[in-house]
Amino acid sequence: MSGTALADIPSDKGKSYVSRLEDFLAKEDKAESLDGFILRLSTNDIRLTNGWGEVSEDSVMDVADFNRATTLGATETIIAEEKAAYDCPIYIYTNSYYNIVYGNLAAKFQPLVSK
């Protein structure tokens, strides 16, 4: 899924990663199983410096409890949706485009490892 942000916010670039994943999971012909799920930390999210959010406590895994309008909340939503649908390993990677702001956002992803 490319071209948009992880955060589920209005965009002229189309649906967010979260919305696209939910559309995919609602299809009757979706994959029945996955060996792994790959998620790229979008460079589009770096412009949301006030909307990155915070990672919730490890015990919080209910999709309804995440703020999907933020980058981290959207990522937690994606992790929870993926676990419910496929329960396979999740790999989050960063883009080759890297500046200080992107690095700061990437650092906030470390606590997601435990999720």
C-alpha cells in the first residue's frame, strides 16, 4: 500500500494504510494465510509532527482503543487487525529516505516490538 500515510486522516492522496487494510480484510477473496506481514513506516507521516501519537500500554490490543488518526495509533491498529486476521510475524521497516524528523519518528516505533 503506497502513496498515503499510516495515520487515518483526510488526504488528497487517497485512503490511509489502515483504511486500505480494512478494505482488503473485508474482501471475500482475501488471502487465507500469510507467512509474514510487511509494513513500511511512511515518509508521508513525518509531516504530522503533532499527530504521531504515543504507543499504548502492552496490554492494550483492542482496535477500538487506538487513536488511528495518529501514526502510532494507526500502526497499533494495523498490528491488531493483522494479528486477528493472520497472526503471522510483522516486519516494520523504514524507507531509504531518511532525515532527522523521519529518524525521530522511527525511534518511536521501538516500543511496538513488544506488541
